[in-house]
Amino acid sequence: MFLSILFWSLLGSFTAAVATETDISCLKSIKASLEDPFGYLNSSWDFSNNTEAYICRFAGVDCWHPDESRILNLRLSDMGLRGRFPLGIQNCTSLTGLNLSNNQLQGPIPLNISKIVPFVTSLDLSSNNFSGEIPSNIANCSYLNFLKLDHNRLTGHIPEKIGWLPKIKSFSVSDNLLSGPVPNFVNVTVLADSYVNNVGLCGGPLEIRCRVHRPRKFDYSFKSGFAIGYVVFGVSVAAVHMSYCVPWFSVGKRNKMITVAAMVMLIIRRRKNKKVDADQLSGGSTVDFLLQTQISSSEKYVTRMNFRDLSTATENFSQQNIIGVGQMGTMYKAALPNGWSIAVKRLFNPQHSDLEEQFTSELNTLGRLRHQNLLTLLGFCIEPKEKLLVYKYISNGSLFDWLHSTDDKKRILEWPLRVKIAVGVARGLAWLHHGCCNFWVAHLNISSKIILLDQNFEPKLSNFGKAMHINPQEINSSRSFSMDIEFLEQCFLKEDVFNFGILLLELITGKNATSLKNSDDGSLDKWISDVSSSSFCMYDAIDKLVIGQGHDGEIFEFFRVAYKCVVGLPEKRPNMLDVYNAARIIGERYYVADNSEISEQAEIKC
């Protein structure tokens, strides 16, 4: 105790001369780097005051002494702050406690966290949206007593060295996406509650034992994959340039507009499937290489699970546990030993080329992306004759079942609840198109059947088997692609906008999407235009369960949003960010008190 007091006293005398400047710089940097939607920092952190130790009166700031501007603790919890971990904290050189819990912070925990907060004894980053792996460098924070990282989106393994922290007294990583063995703590007993709701963790106080994995050998050439990608890239270049020579034209029953480039993209996919069949006949080297490479990279984000464990959890894939059958396979409800419910999708024919492609697309998309309106992928399993995907269980099933079942069940979906679903789906799509990462994601299969509803009727987008990733940075780096960003947006992202418009009409009219697409004259936008031109026709088109309940004005506004989404020419449709903002503004009155996300800024960022 004496040595500890002596240490902090020496540290205080050493830093006293520079504490004021660095600590003020620390707070200014934090305020500048974080969004403060509720104004906690903006209203309290006033740097125009020049009185002595004025920063010690700021909200959430504790100083070593009331008359000395040396910050002891930062308590910034429950402020609704948004952004990434504020690196300016490193200028608070005397900081011993940091609490950023219950905010909306995201991104990775800094790899050099021990250099940013070297003397911290309490670090609480819980209940945020931090992602990525727990940095092993955190084990160098040798003064840590309390470390709370629970309720985030952290992935990968827990660094073993965390168990060696000499002063640790409390540790929690529950409700994340972590996997692998838990650390062996030397100086404290950590109970199982500190690890709950991490489907991939094992060992220690947990009932799940860790399996010993045999190393897998991948003897594949990088040049082979590069060559395949280069060929596809070359064909894509040719396809895009063809789009500038040939105008949009109509195909199909719905006169859907498409370009030559889009047609070539479809041909590429079909030829790819034929190539898969040919490779399977000749030994499958190319397909195996691509599949194994993608699966290997996905293991950084999701857990590879054991088939026997999943078979046990589903009671040997009992028919009584079937909760759905889709295009890819059968979905089973399962229960893990810790009591957590999961959903397991078992592919019909794992060797079929189309299903194999959808499997890897789903794994690479949902495995890498986390958002409140995306279905959470927890793990996957691959055996010689089996392929399975493991998801978080969503209790209320699909939107399609609620809209097109009995009137008693459909009646529960009152208009405010339908608005919540529409805004949630729009938010998820806008994030995929404009804010999720350094690439765009086109879902290409939006419908009420792939929208799942949790216990609070928050929608979750699922079924990413046909999704396409588009990296605009790579396109911009090529002169030949310098003018084609708009084309790719119209060709793929605007297809999602169209399908969202159909979904919106389904929520408004209560009619099946198939009947909406196959209108009498085959022109959906003309049908909407005709309906909109007459109040009588519009009232006749709207679901009788929601019309005349005091929401008619808002229903008509959503009808106009849907109309803009389904116009025939893709370039005339709005983008999903504009659609989301329009839906958000209309829906604010219904559940702003229940969902703080609805008041977020128009710009959606990663």
C-alpha cells in the first residue's frame, strides 16, 4: 500500500507541470472525435472558461484534486455517444479509470491500448458495438483491476495473456461473438457468467470442453486465385463499357429494364456454374481452391462448429425441430447446453454448385458484417457430405408469415408496427449500400420471406446467398472504370430499391408480392400511378386492417415512397439512403421513444 501511494505521488509530481495542457488537449480531442446527439458534452465541456481547474467541473470528469487540472477518471457512460474509440485519451496522462459503457461506439479496440491508457485500473467498454478481436496488448495494462468488454460484437479468441494480469479482480466478455478457449486466470476466479452468450467459447468454468483441432493443410497457389479474379475482372470491364454503347432495354414479363452489361454479368454467373460442374467432373481443383480460401478467411469472423454437437442440439435433425424450409436447405431450431437457442440451416445438396456458391456468399457476408437489422451468423460447419450455417434464433419468424396468415395473426401488425418494420429494413439496406464497410453490398433477394422478426418485431435481413460485394475504391483506381460507379449502382443497388418498394407495398396493401408484381397490365408503376390518382382507388387498395385507424395520411406518404422505388428506369429510383431518411421522417411519431436509432443523423457511417 505504501509503495503504491508513493508511486502515484511521484507520478503526480512528475506530470504536474504539463498536466493542464495535455489534459485539456485530451478532452478537446474526445469532444471533436465523438458525435454527441444528446448534447452532454456540448452543453458541459466549455473550453472558453479560463478559470483554474475548470475542466474538473465538466460532466463525467473526475480530477485528482479539485484545484488541479489532472484527470483521474472519465465517466462517459449512458451519453449516447457515437464514433470510434477516442484516441485522444492518450493525452490524459494521469488517467486511472475509463468508463465508455452504454454508448454507441463502434470499430476495433486500438491495438496499442496499453500505450493509450497505461495506468488505467478500471476499463469499461461494455454495451457498445465494438468489433474485431480483443487486442493482446491489453494484457500489458498491468494495473487493471476491472475489465468489462461485455455486450459488444467482439470476435476471435480471448488473448491468453489476459489471465496473467497481476491485479485483475473482475473480468467480463459476455454477449459477444468470441470463440476458442477461455484464459486461465492466475490471481482470480472468473465464473461462467462472465462468458455467457458466446457460442464458440469453451474450457475453464464452461460446460463445453475444447476440442483439439488437427491442422488443415492448404496447398493452393495464390497465383491461381489471382488469375481467376483477373479473368472475371477483365470480363467485367468489357461488360461495363458495353453498357455505354447500348442503351437500356426491356426484357421479361414485367418489362424490367436491363443493360447489356447486366446481361453479361448473368452470363458470367451461369458460365461460372457450368465451370463448377466441369471442375467437379475433373477433380474440382479450381472450385475447391476458391471455396477453401473463402472459408479460411471466414474463420477469422465466425466459429467453425462440430457436426456432432449440432446434430445433438437438433436431436439428430428431428422433424419436430424444423422451423422452415427454403431454397438452400432446411432450418432447425436447436438448444445448446448453456440454454441458448440457435437456428441451424442444413443444405439440401452440399455438392451442388449453386448451393455451394450461396453457402459461401452467406458465410462471407453475414460472417463479416454486424448490424442490428442483419441476422447474426454465429458459426458454420463443413463435413465431406454436410454443410451447415448456424444463426441466432429469431423467435417471431418471417414477415411473410405474419402478413399472409390468418386475420387474427395479421391484425397484430398494426400500422405503427408495420412502420417500425419498414424503417428497420430500410436502415439495414441503407447501411449495406452506403455505410457498412469500404465496399457496397447488394442483397438482390429482398422479400417479406427473408425478413425475420425478433421478439420486439425488429426486422432482420437474412438469406444473403445471392448477395454481391462491390468495391468502389478498386473501381476508382482503374481508369477504365472511372465513370462506371453510377452504372453499378443502377444495375445492382437499385434492384434492392425496387424490391424494397415491393415490400413496402406489401405492408401497405397486405397483398402477396407476386400479385403486386403481376399487375393486370404488367406495369407496376402504372398501376400505382392509377391508384394514386383517385382517393377511392387508393382506399380500396390499402389493407382493410390498417385503413381508417387514424394513420391514413402517413400510409399515403409511404405509398408515394413505394411509387418512387418501383419506377421502371433504375436511374430514376432514389438510393436507399434517401429512402431510409424519407421513411424515418414519416415514422418518427410512432416509436421515437422506443428506438433511439430513429433519431440518428441522415448520414449512415460505419
